Amino acid sequence: MVKKDKKAKAAEKKVRVAQKQEKKTAQKEKKAKSKSKDDDSDVEDVDLDAVLAEYARQQEQFLKVTEKPSEPPFARSSSALIASPSNDNELFLFGGESFVESIARFYNDLFVYNIKNDTWRLVTSPNSPLPRSGHAWCRGGNAGGIYLFGGEFSSPKQGTFYHYNDFWYLDPSSREWTKLETKGKGPPARSGHRMTYFKNYIILFGGFQDTSQQTKYLQDVWLYDCREQTWHCPTPSQKPDARSSFSLLPHDSGAVLYGGYSRVKTTKISGNQKKGSGPASRVVMAPKVHEDTWFLRITQPDATSPASSPPTVRWERRKKPANSPNPPRAGVQMTYHRGRGVCFGGVHDVEQTEEGIDSEFFNDLFAWNIDRNRFFQLNLRKPRRQTKAAPVVNRGRRQRGKVAEEELLRNLAALEMKGAVSEIDMDEVDVTNGKEEEDAENQKKVVSFELPHIRFNAALTVQDDMLYIFGGTFEKGDAEYTFDEMLSVDLDKLDGVTEIYKRDLPEWQGSEDEDSDEDDEENEDEDMEDEDDAQEDEISAIPRTPTESSVTEESTAPSMTEEDPIESSALTDSKPHPRPFESLKDFFARTSLQWQEILLSDALRDRENQEKSVKEIKKDAFELAKEKFWDCREEIRALEIEQEEAGIGEVVSVAERGEQGKSRR
């Protein structure tokens, strides 16, 4: 009996202990859940659809489009910056995201920057895209306006993502947003993609979709017909690998793609292995920085085809560009400027250790000549001293008669085009784009003769040969900094970096310049070896000059494929070339008649051009001169640097010296 009582008491004790343990466990779970809700707002219970619906409801409270003066936009990343296609004096900035104490915040504000007045204005609209980052937009080409697609939104701790597949049109004059309801199927939701234009088409490629568990990179290409309001999704036989954050630039025959970033499956060998077996391995997703270049050739439908007929699309792989940035880097933004792509900054992941990824950041500025497939590094130069203008040369009687005879022959040839070609009235052609006023305004701002701080993912755009750099991100240790500034660089003069505005960053730890001085001395020999290797690679990468061929629509397009050679220099043809230290205005004044002669000879073969007026011929002549000026700009700048180092400040030809030069012989 006593034994039974002892057994019963022991059983009861076990039950009480188990109940007590369960109670403690339940309290711990409750406490953990409460702490998670308080400290980690990244709860998966966040209904992003409901959050976005609330944003839309707040948006509807605006009754009309309003525009009011504003402070410059605060620091943000993954925003979009673009030059206005309808006003050379305006820039547009839309969207982006910021992180404050690990909490993500997204924006859908539209800012307008007036370049001449140096003012910012904030636009509010009842019909505006919802907050987002990682979206893409571009100008509409022949259709005009600005087109925007996609982007992403997330929960505060980025545990849940939402990707947009909406398509928008922005009227740059009225600031009015219009959501485009297209015919048929359109591109799926994404962010990190790129867009550009070709005639009446909008081109969209790549990007990624993030589901928190995995990231899917895309490689589909879409063309939107602005006239028919229809998306086309061609399926060419070969195409670039899936990627995001690449560069996609317009071209007369389609578009050009360079670089990008993705994560690919790779096998990682581990040092741990069992006795008697080989090394252990596992499949991981490793980052990959793409270095390839592709040309998207687009052929429009015949005039006899139905209006809804899609264009023909073909991807052509190009050779690796000569003198490309080394090492390859991600987070490089590139913007289009007169047949070139201008890029800045970037990050290169050096190695991955147990402590994480060791990254190297850059602040290099490059120009990529698209047709010649060659990169040129752009370095800042201090303003040149003003030199005295060359004296006017008095020509002799015989020389004046020869000039008059040549001009008479030109005028006789121009009579066939219902007009007379004479010397260009420089007042009729705007060769300055108002840059004198901008230069005077910039003198009041802070100008630095050093490139901006190292960073990646800065937003870029070009307006009137002026590069604008907005924001960007820099990492140091576990800290991440988003720059709160916008800067500008004159791509012609490269005479410093002008601060449009700049706010100091909180808890800024300074640059790594001081920390890297000792490392630079230790690695000096290695850098010199790398430069020698890079020079050898550049020489081997420069292709031969192509031979001349018959003038056809197909042959006039530049050689873009891997098999075809590409002309490496812009100074080898028979067209007029700018001289060192010669401005666009001076170059056009010196060569205007030559460009008109080129137009006249082309007009004899093209009946449509014979109907052009004298004013139209003058304008076309200036466009040809400007195109050649920028095509040669990097090579001419290299000559200028060489001559400055040799103590030569300007170049005067023998012809300009006239009879005075001959008398000294």
C-alpha cells in the first residue's frame, strides 16, 4: 500500500513538472513573438496590397497636378534621373528608396530641377505611379514624352517584395501622368531592368524578380509600339544571358547592351571531407559581373505590311570593348551622350571570406564610343589660360580671287537646290546651347578638381553636354551611406566637378584615402604590372580599319558583330576633324563650307534632300559637324594633353598663317 502511494505521488510530481515546463515554454514563445513584433517590423503578416491601396487612396486626394518650390530631394537610392526631352533646361527625378535604422521607405515624388535658375520644384498629381525603386524610364524617341515601367516595393524590413508591371507615360510639359492600358499581353513584373528607344519603339530587356526566397533573373526582350500601343515579345535564336543593372543605349539601327549583374549556380568545393572520399562540394548561387556586349538589330516592317506587324529583331554578339574598365565592376550606371555611353563609379567584389565580401569601390569616369567599341577614361583638367586670338591674315589679290571663284562655284551648285549657300551666319545656329550663362552661374558654386567620392549605383543623365550625377551608395565596414548630393561635369571641358547641392551625411566616417596610402605604396609595383597588362590587352583588342563598301542601307550601319572589324580611330576618314583646343563653335566656323559640300554631294543622289531650304542645309551642316566633334573628342583630348605637357597651348595651321608664314622661308 505504501509502495502504491509512493508511485502515485511520483506520477503526480512528473505531471506537475511537465505542466510547469509547458507553461514556461508557452511564456517564452509568447515573449519571443511579442519581441519579434516590437523589434522586427518585417513580419510576413504585412499585406502589401493593402498598403499600396492606402497609398493609392491618399494619392486621390490631390485634385489636380500642382507644382510648388521645394528643397532638393533627400538622399535615396535606386531612383531614376532623366533629362527632359522637351526642355533643355530641365531634369526629372522620380521615386527611389531610403533606409533609416534598417527600415525601408519608398517614394513616388516627382522633382523637377531647373538648370538655369538652379531651383527645385515638387510635382503632385492625383494619377501618379505608386512608391517604388529599381524602375526604368526613357524618352519616347519619335513619339516624345517619357515612358516608365516596373519597379519594386517591399515591407519595412524587406521580408516581402512586390514587383510592378504597370506602364506609364509622363508628359514633360504638363507633368501629367497617364497609366497606359496596352493591347494584348505585356512584360511581366520586374525591377532592375533597362529601357531605351528606337524610332517609334520602346525597348525593354532583363531585370529580376525577388520572392524573398530566391531571385530570378530575366533575359526577355520586349518592344512597345508607341503608335499602335502594343507590346511585342520577339524570340530570337540567340540572346544575352539573364541579368540586371546593365547598360542599354540607343543606336540608329536598334540598341546596344553592355555588362550587367546576376547570380549563377556554381559548385563550391569545401575543405571538409570524409575519410576515403573526395572533397565535399555543394551548389551555391555566386555573383557574376557580365563583361559581354550585344547589339540588338531592329528591322522595321515594310511599308506594305499591316500597321500591327511587329519588327524583326536579332541579337548580335560584339567583341569585348577595347580599354574597358578593369577590374570589371557592378553598380555602374551609364547614360547616353552623342553616340557614346558615359559611366561613373561601380564596385568590384574582391574576395569572399568567412567574415563576408571584401569590396573595392571606384570613382572612374569613362566614355564608351559605341560604334568604335572603345572606352576612353575621362580625367579632369584645370581650366586653360586664355590665349590671345590669332591675328586676322590679309590675303593677297590672287588668293582673294581664288576664294571668290570657289565660292561662286558653290553658289552655282546650290542653285539646283533652290537656294544659295553662303557663309554660315553663326547667330542663326545655336552652337553654345546657352552654356555661357551656365558657366557664369557655375562660377558661384563650389567646384572641385577631384572626381566625386567612390560609390556605386549613382543616377546619371546628360543635358546639353553636361553630365549630372545624383546620389550613389558607399559601404565601409557594416555601415552603408547614401550620398545626399547632385553634381555636374562639363563633358567638353572636364574643368572640374560642380556641386549643385550637397548635404553632409550623418555619422560619416570619412574616406578611405588615409587608410589606403600605405597600401598604395605596397601595391605600387603590382599596379604598374597591371597597367602594362592592360595596355597589352588594349592593343590586342583594337580591331583593324574596315575597307570601304558600296553605300546601302545595310552597309552604312557600323560593324557590330564579333566577326566584323571595327574602325578604332575617328581621325582616319576624309571628313574634317577638329583641332586640339578648338571649340565646337570654332570648328564649325572653320569647316562649315566643307560640311555643306558633303550635303550637296549627297543631295545629288537623294531627291528628297534637294527640296531642303538654305536654312535647313545650314542646320544639317551644323549637326554633321557636332556629330564629328564628339566622335573625335576623346582622341583630340589626348592630343591636347600631350601638347600641354610639351608646353604647346594652341595649334595654328600653315594655311592660317597665310603669306606671313611663306615670307619667313
